[in-house]
Amino acid sequence: MALSPTNDAALLQEVDEAVRKDRLDTIMQRYGRWIIGGVIAALLAFGGYLYWSHRQDIARGEQAEELVAAFEKLNANQPRAATADLDKLVAEGDPAYRAVALMQQANIKARTGDLKAAAALMAKVAADTKLDPALRDLALIRQTAFEYDTLKPEMVIARMKPMVDAKDPASSWFASAAELSATAHYQLGQYDQAGALYGRIAKTPDVAKSLESRSVQMAGMLGVDAVADRAADSAEADKKGATQGAADQKGNVAPKAAAAAKVEETQ
């Protein structure tokens, strides 16, 4: 008696499962130890990573406490004790904490009048490619400020150019970099460039009041009316705000009128 199609399907399924089991048994016989070893190694590696990450978090917390302690000692006029804490961070800290420690050491050197040593420490931070670019830019600005009297104006302009010209996104340190560059342009007699930069600084949002005041004064002295520019920008912003407010109000009135009409229809 011939097998029905259903029985044929069942038979084929049993044969297929038997073949798969035989292949699996063969693989386990040949490579079972390697597979088990690989799984164990992967688990050990993952566990090691979790432990390392935990230790890194603990170390960062300890370094943050050491940095705060150094700042507190500086505020308490204990520079030697603070320097010892900073030296430890420079030697053992991760890149970010090491950079902050170096920058603070540079500030201490600058307060004592050793601008050359201060600039050298800032140069180390500026050259560290492991750091965030914004932190390196800040170090370069500080280095240039310490070295300013020994640099040619062209060098100052060249150093600051990437930050001054950055557009998308603009540099976080544009205002400080632009002031150094504008001063260098002024020294070279390039008054148009200097005035334009001072004008841009004056129009920069959230710039420090002292820097804004200096920039407005210098821009005005060089023929750029930064005060008028700021007033025009402010008036334009107010106009946009008023237009948007009117549009919002109009948008709110329309639904109210429609709702009133709907109520009248139902009465």
C-alpha cells in the first residue's frame, strides 16, 4: 500500500531532523571543546570589561576629589600642597584630569611671573590629541596669551584663525580668540580687519560684559559702530518676536471664532 502525501511529509521531516542531529553530533565531537572554550573566554572577557569599567568609574571619582582638594588648597593660599595634588594628577590621572591639572599648574606659574613655564604647560595640553578639541583650543588661547609679547602678530593671527573662522559650528572660544587676533591686526596697522573683529565680538551672544565693553570701544575707535549694530540686531529680534506673537495670537483667535460659530449653529 502506498504512503499518503501526509506520511511522506512526516517521513521527510524525520529524516531531516536525523540528518541535523547527526551533523550537530559530528560538529560537537570535532569542535565541541573549542566552542565551549570560546564561550567561556567570551564570558570572562565580558566580566573583565565590566570590572575594568567599574574600576575606571571609581578612579575618576577619586581624581575628581583630588582636583577639588587642590582647588581648595589654592583658595586657602596653600600653593605647595595644591601643587603636590596637581603633580599626582598629572602623573596618574586620565587625559581630561591630567589636562586640567596641567592648566592649573600653568596658572600658578603665571601668577609667579614665570610666563615661559606657564606657556610650556599649556602647550602640552594643546598638543594632546586625546583631549576634546574645545579643551585643546582653550589651552592654545591661554598659551598664546602667555607668549603674546614674544610672538609676531602674524603668528598670533595664524594660531587663532581656525577658531575665528569656524562657522558650523562656531568655536566656543571665538570671542577670546578673536580679541587676540584683533589686537594682532591692530599692531600690524590692519585697522579694518581689527575693527571688523571687534564688531563681531560685540555682537556675540553671552559674551563677558568686560570683553563686550572693550570690543565696543575698540570697534568705535576703528570706525565700526558696534552699538548701532547691536541696536539694529535687537530691533530685528524684537520685530521677529512681535510678528511671531501676532501670528500666535491670530492662530489662537481663529479656533475660538470657529468654536463660537459652532455653538451658535447648535442653538
